Amino acid sequence: YPGAPYGGGPPGTPYGPPPPGGPYGGGAAPGGPYGQPGSGPYGGPQPGPYGGAAPGGNAPPGVDPEALSWFQAVDADRSGYISMKELKHALVNSNWSTFNDETCLLMINMFDKTRSGRIDVYGFSALLRFIQQWKNLFQQYDRDQSGSISFNELQQAFSQMGYNLSPQFSQLLLARYAPRSSNPSIQLDRFIQICMQLQSTTDAFREKDAGLVGNVRLSYEDFLTMVVTRMM
């Protein structure tokens, strides 16, 4: 909105809103929470032991039966929890690369209510909805349906999310997270990682910027505290 230091978001959200409906909103797309292989440029679960729904029993209250089936398929050691390693093997990008460790760790930490480094079936069910919502946004911003987000698409995505960020910043992100190429682009996992970290650090900055002027004065330790608590 006019005068907002962080971009053109609606009143009350000058820093850019999270995905529509909140981080847990949105149901799974028809055919499975990640789509089906060959159904589009975004792929689906890793083929092999994680590719099919396992026989499911009665789902606990608040857990979708399909989410329970996926949970049972991904829980390779039958521990009743999903580790980062198990999650990484279950999630793939459009080019069939597995999700990177950093994104998997961010998501595990987000839904790990016991701080054990693992998620139970309730956390996994919420995680599926979370990923599906980001995937929907990713597909929306992937204008050419290439299965990846290019520089121009990333700039447009930031703008539509309400962030007022320079082209140089987007180029910096691509240099950091995209494979080296004459036309660098990012896959879904990096898109989720960038957006999660951007939202988190923006929230931390907003806490310091009481007047919404777009500038804050921080001590060195305040800066380090912001980084440690929001980025790790």
C-alpha cells in the first residue's frame, strides 16, 4: 500500500503476507498431496518404497486418511515418526532431485512440537498441507510452466507477495541457491526455503521497526540474535 517501506501489500501487512489461508491452510490436490508422476512438471513422491500409499488403518482425529497412508509409506523404520532423512527421500522436485537438507530441516523444525528432530503423524499431516500450499504458489509464479522459478518470475513473486525488494537482491538469492547456469532458476525446495527464511527475518525486522519506516538501529549482538533465532 502507498507509503509502506516494504512493498505494496494490503494495509496491516507491509512486509508481505504468508501464502493465502495461512501456513497450514489448503487441502491436498486431487490425486495425492504432491501430485502424480507425469501429471505435470512438478513431479511427485520419490518412486520406489515411498511412491505408493501404504495400507492404512483408521486415521487419528484431525488426520486425513490419505496423509496417514503417506506417513506409513515414508516411515521406513516403522518408528512412528518421520526423520529428516526419511522426509528428504520422500520429497522430489520437478527434475526428480530430492529436497535439499536445509529445507527439510526447516520444515521438520516447524512441525516438530516435541523438539525431538522428528515429526509424528499430526505434524506430517500439517506438513503435507503446508507443502501443497507452497506448491500451488510455485506453480502460480512459474509462468512458463518450466518446473522452476527464473529471475523474472522470482521478482514477480516477491512483488505479488508484497515485498519491495531490488533486482539485485533477487540476483543474490539465485547466485546463492540456484545451480550455476546462464539462466539460473530454483526448484520448489529452494523456493520454499527462501520464502520461509524471508518471512521469518522480515518478522524479526518488523519487531524492531515499530514505526514501519524501513530502517532500524541494531547492536551487533541484536543482529546476531536475530540471525540465530530466526535462521537456524
